[in-house]
Amino acid sequence: MGILEVKNVGKRFGGLQALSDVNLSVQENTVHAIIGPNGAGKSTLLNCFVGKLIPDTGSVMFNGQSVLGLKPHQINQMGISRVFQTPEIFGDLTVMENVMISCFAKRDGSFRLHPFETVAHEVDIVDKAEQMLIDVNMADKRHMQASSLSRGDKRRLEMAMCLSQDPKLLLLDEPTAGMARADTNNTIDLLKEIREKRDITMAIIEHDMHVVFSLADRITVLAQGTPLVEDVPEKIKGHPKVKEAYLGETGVTQAA
């Protein structure tokens, strides 16, 4: 059984069947990519993972517990963090302040320190925030205003904020969207480093096949809300159904 188990999930929006009988198992300490063209149901499925959407049918279980209907801080408490397509940061604060806020965040969703927590606790928070910035190679930018960062560095900052919560599952929604190739390659390297340093599972939605084939241990291809193929990257690249329905002969060749 995987750390994330999706069984018979279906979701309809009016007359549109966005997801239909989706079954998916994400194994612990792997990178599982979910790919497919626009409208395939990728984002809808990801929103079901974090309780933002409740499926009409089926179940989504994380470590044996249902995530359906839970609030964001409850999802976070379970050990799930999410990286959005557009980095979710506090632009008017410094890089260091952003990470400290994430470290301060309480499991009940508040940011306030409990009255009995001491200055020593605040020192611990500073130390942890410093370490998070070191881990994402941004310690030298700790005093910069977050809004002044490049797209790639904003993504690194968001990663540091997510990692400060010590997640077991990191969900990445097109983490390289809008990036130049150099920033994309840096993000790939960062995610590989995170895997080496932490016991962490990743589920990634991504259109860039270079990113997918550089990171994924296993790939699920969605077709109109239904899994078409699931296999290791080497077999996905040459799978005739994938070539025909999604990536196209040229796309697969370039991705390889």
C-alpha cells in the first residue's frame, strides 16, 4: 500500500466529468508524476489530494487516513505540503521573514506563539529558518525582499517554506511553470537534492517532459479524467498510446 491511495475517484462539474474511476497509488519515498494535456483532470485530482475538492465518488487516503473534507491546516498537520503554480510567498517581507513565518505556523492554522513559549523557542525558529535557506541555497539572500526575487528564487523560497513544516508528502503543481531553462534545471537539481537529504515523497504535475523524465520514478498519464497508462518513465516514453493520445511522436523524442 502506498503513502497516498486514490481509489475509484470520480468528480463531475455540471455536465463535465472531470475525473472518472481514478485509481492511483503513490509509493513512499518516490517521485510520482501525473501528466496529460490541459483538461485531462490533473489539477482537479491534485485538489482532491489536499481536500480542496471532495470527489463525488471514491476515496483519497494518506497514511491510512482520509483527507476528504479536511481544512488546509489539518492537511498540513497530516504531513502534506503543496507547491503552487504561482509561488505563494509574502512579497513585502524578507526571504528570512517568509521562512520564519512558516516555521512559526502552528498546527491549528494560527501564527501566534503560545503564551508559555519562550525566547529560546524563537531562537530555535531562527536557527531552523537559517537551515531551510541553506538547504535551498538561498542563505545569501536572506535579507532581500521576497518580491524582488527571480521566478526561480521565489520557487526556492516557497520550497524552503514548505520544507520547514517537515512534510512526508510534497505536492508540486507545475513547479517550473514560467521559468527560463536555466531556472528549470536549477529546480530539478534542487528537488534531487531534497530527495537525497530527506525521507520525502513527491507527487508532481508538470507539462515539461524534461522535468518529468529527470525526476519521476513512476508516471501516470491521464486521458479525459481517466488514467490511460501508468508505468516507469522508460516505458512511458515509447508507449504507443501515450504517443498517439498525448505527447505525440515528436514530444516523446524530445523528452527522451
